[in-house]
Amino acid sequence: MPSSAYSRNSQPRWLFPFVAIVIVVLSVLPLARLTVTGIASALKGDAGRLLADPALWDATLNTLTTSFLGLVAAAILGGSFAVLLTLFDVRGRNALGFLFMLPMMIPPQVTALSWIGLTGPSSTLLKAIGMAPPLGSPQPLYSIGGIALLFGVQHAPLVYLAMRAGLLALPKEGVEAARLSGASSWRVLIDIVLPLATPGLVAGAAIAFVSGIGNFGIPAILGIPASIYTLPTLIYSKFASFGPTTFSDISIISALITLLALVGLSVEARVLRGRDFRAIGHSGQVALFTLSRHRLAVEVLLWGLTCVILVLPFLALLASSLAPAYGVPLTVETATLHAYEEVLLRQSVTQTAFANSLTLALATALGLLLISVLLGYYIVQTRSRLAGVVGALAEIPYALPGIVLAVAFILLFAAPLPVLGVSIYGTVWIILIAYLSSFLAVSLKPVVSAYRQLDPSLEEAARLAGAGFSRRMRDVMVPMIAPAAGSSVILVFLIACNELTISALLWSAGTQTLGVAIYNLDDSGSFNLAAALSVLVVLLVVVLMLFLELMARRMPVGALPWRR
């Protein structure tokens, strides 16, 4: 290729236009369209009408209440696991950490269904062991407290990850100095370790709060039957009852969700402002405390909690899927695989959902692989502030609640495409583009991390030897980052395959995904079919996570969220 086709830093001249088009289409345009629609709606007076609606403020209060209570539950649960598994001599910590991360990877609607199957008078599992409440008893999860509880379970791994990262960075020298001064392990933990771990706890709690604000699956399954609406489910209900003011209403509600998320993050920044948490010493060394005679009790507690938040709900889900109908006691005589036969062999809707989810997840993972390899190269190799702007714009869609991103793409593609005159609204293509936008940051992070670990002299030597950009990428760069790129493919596939929040607003007849199919089956009263489909989804998640775990040693640091 002639030298005129390359810029001064040996990058091909087409690379920057490619990067610009990707960022504009996947980040700038949808967010700008959402902003413009919101401002236009406010200027027309639609905001005043919507703000006068008591339903909006009820949903806002419910959103704040469930998100805050979920934050508290997640902070207690995730923080406790982080401290015990990171700092203490607990046996089987790797297995416990892996299992504790599963709720974060399991779709929220599956979490909600599994807990419904575990509690209440119709629980197949409780009936099988004779512990079901009497018929007519209320389902305790159909409440603000029930939604908040499952927010805590779903988002506790986020607190665990954030706090564990801070604990791993603590200097071992500080702990040893305190012990040499005569401080007991308890005083060291309270006076030194936990104060230094505060930033991780606060950051994790803030992420849990923001995740609760944007969570759709749990309040949809638990809240709508009890007429308890949060802002995401309010958007869904307004979209379901489509009217002339629907677009303006959902754009304003989306802006309110974004505002609440920003407030949560700003509170985090304010809490940490002016407080110096820097530590001097060699980081990355875990300071272990011995539990001595309490170790067995702590291990029993940790495994017991893991059983309650993961194993028992899954067993309840499995029991519900094997029962002939929801609420029928499960015995050897009544157990049947009818639900699995229905969802796999007879139900055209679930077959379509399987095909759509697998196809969308694979297309998203492979599409983002190509984008991430080129985008990551540009971010790492370009020595200008523009690279930082590109990286930030790539992460914004992932940071936004999924319901807000879905609304942005609805507004962007509701009308036919300019010039082409073709509309992708109501097709599988709008879901694919929204997935590419939402999961770009997930795919990009491990690839950028791998690029930054490479010695620049490797590519420079290939360039001096006369290798062009495509040859350098094919023979030098891509083989070196292949493990990270492979992990990003599997991770994106795993998340996209189980997605609900985005596709809940974007799907139409024939474009249902697994998340939508599970929700619709439960909504139509086919709980055993929804449970069977959910069991298959959980098994898929576990298999893919185990595969990633086997590949972990070949991946760069930070590629897998549940590993250091």
C-alpha cells in the first residue's frame, strides 16, 4: 500500500473515519436524538402535563425507594463477601467467589421467577417438602420490599467487585506495622483496612443504586402484578398503550431516569471528595487474617448464604419446570418434562426466541470483535486527547440504563432512514444496533487492556521491516491480543443472549428474544414454561462462565469481571 494511504503515525487514513462513524452511530446520534426530543417536548408543554401526573411521582418514589433499599442490601451482602473472601483464610474462596458472581450474570427476570418459585403459597418446591403457606396467603415478593430484596441479590456482586478491587490494593506493610505495634487483628481491620476500603464500598453502592434505577426485569415481574410501577416499567406501560404523546412522555421519563442516575453518581463523588485514601506500600498483596476457631462457622455462613441466594432459587425454578402446572405439588408421579418439550419442540415463539437471541448475540459479539480490535488499536496508539474522548463516548451507552438507551434508538429510528427511505424500526436490525451500542464498552475493555500490555517495539519492528497495517495486524497484533479478544466475544455473547431491558421495548412480532419470551410466558400465566426456559438460560450462563474460567490464565488482568 502506498505511503499516501497512511497517516504520520503509520495508521491507515481510513481508520479515523471508521472510528468516527462507529462512535457517531452507536453513541452520539441516539443520545443527541433523545436530548433533542426531550427539550422539544418540554418547550411544547408536554413536560408540564406529565409532571402533573401523580403516576409519575409514584413511580419516581418507588424507583428511589427500591433502589436505595436494594443498595443497602447489596452493600451489606457484597461488602461482607468481599471482606471475608479477600482478607480471611476461608477455604474454597475461588468457588464461593465464582458462585457469588452468578446472580449478576443471570438475567433479572430469571432471578425474579426463581424467587417467586421459592416463596408464596403456590411454590412447587415448598409444597414438595410440606412447607408451603396456606392457599390464599399473599406472595411476599409482590411488594416494594420484595423488589428491593432482589435488587440487593442481583447487584451485590457489583459491590463485591468494587470493594474487592480496593482490598486487593491495600499495602501489606501497613497491616504488618500495626500488628508489630501491638494492635489486634480486630483493631487492624476496623481502624486501618475498612477505612481504606471505603472508596470501593461507596463506588459499588453507587453502581448498585444506578443499576436499580434502570432495572426493568425485576420490577416488571414483581411490581406490575401488584400495580407497583417504577420509572422503567412506567415507560413500558406507556409504550404498550401507544398514543399521540407516547414519544414525548418516554423521552421525558428517560431524562428523569438519567438525572436520577447522575445524582446517585454525584453523591458518590461528594462522599469521597476531600478524603484522602492513598496508601503507601506495595499494593496487590492480600493481607490475610486468620479466623482460627471461627473459620468453620464463617464458612458455613458463607456457603449457607450462597445456598439461599443461588441454589435454593434455582432448585425452585427447576421444580416449577418439572411440575405439570404452577402450584401443583411435585412428586415422582407428577414430575414431567412436558415444559421442556413445549419450549424446545412445540412452541414456535420460544423456538424463534432461541434463534433470535443466539443470532443476535453471535452477531453482536463478532461485530464488536471487529470494532473493538480497530477501535482499541486507535485508542492505544493515537497520542492525542481525541483518543480519550473516543474512549469516553464508547463507554457512555453502557453506563446508561438500558431502558433509556432503548428509548433513544426508538426515537432515532422511528422514521425511515434518510436518503434510503428504509425503516428498521420493528425489525431485528434495530435490536442489533442497540446491542452494539450497549455492549461496546464490554467488548472494548479487555481488548484495550491487552493492547496496553504489548511492547510497542514489536509493531515498530514489523513496520520497519516493511509490513503494512493489515499485515502487522494479522501477523503481530491480533495473535497477541487473541485471548483477550476471545474472552470479549464470549462475555458479550453471554450478556447479549440473556438481555431483556433493551429488547423489551424494541421487539415486535417475530423478533422476540429469550428475555422477552420468558417475560411474556410468565405474563400470560405459563409459569412452568417460563421456568423451563429460565432453567435452560441459567445452564447456558453457567457453561459459558465455566468456559471463561478455564481460559482465565490466558486472558489479561481485568478481562473477566469475577476474577482479579
